[in-house]
Amino acid sequence: MKMKKYSEMTEAELRTEIGLLKEKARKAEQLGIINEFAVYERKAILASSFLLDPADFKAGEIYRVEGDPGVFFKVDYLKGVYAWGYRLGGHVEEEAIPIAMLVPAGEMF
């Protein structure tokens, strides 16, 4: 059976997939398989990004990076469900992060 791309999944399918990925991540963490845990967690974040509207994220805005306290990200542009930009006060290299990791700077976790 061929796996569907996240972009082809319905909201219900995405929510089911996110639940499965989070469960796999939890099990990997319990077993101490940290690299596997990180992969599943990253996939869940990416799948979650497809539940959001990229139009809600604006170029030029600054966001908090969820799961990385005190880190801010300035969005230069969006491409699909990825925000491209720079971490403030960090590396000067442009990077892309899934929009599900971005929280408006004015909001608390």
C-alpha cells in the first residue's frame, strides 16, 4: 500500500497520522531510542503544519519557536507549509521550519 503525502490527506487522516506518530515517538522515547523519537516527533510537527493555513503567517513577522524557549524566528517568506527565515541572535544562515513550530511572539505557550 502506497502512503499518501500529507498534502493529499484529509483533516481526519492528518489527525489520525499525528496521533500515530506521537504514539511511536512516545514508545521510542521510553525505549531510549532518541534518534527514532526525534524523527517521529518531527514528522508529527510537519503533519500538523498541513492543518494550518500558511496565509496566517506573514513575511517580516517575528515568531517564537515552539519547543525552543527564548528563540525567535523572523519569517522572510513562506513556501508551502515551511517558513523560510532566520533565528534571531543565532546563526546567520537562512533555514526553513514547519509553520506548526511558529507561535506569534505575543502569545505564550
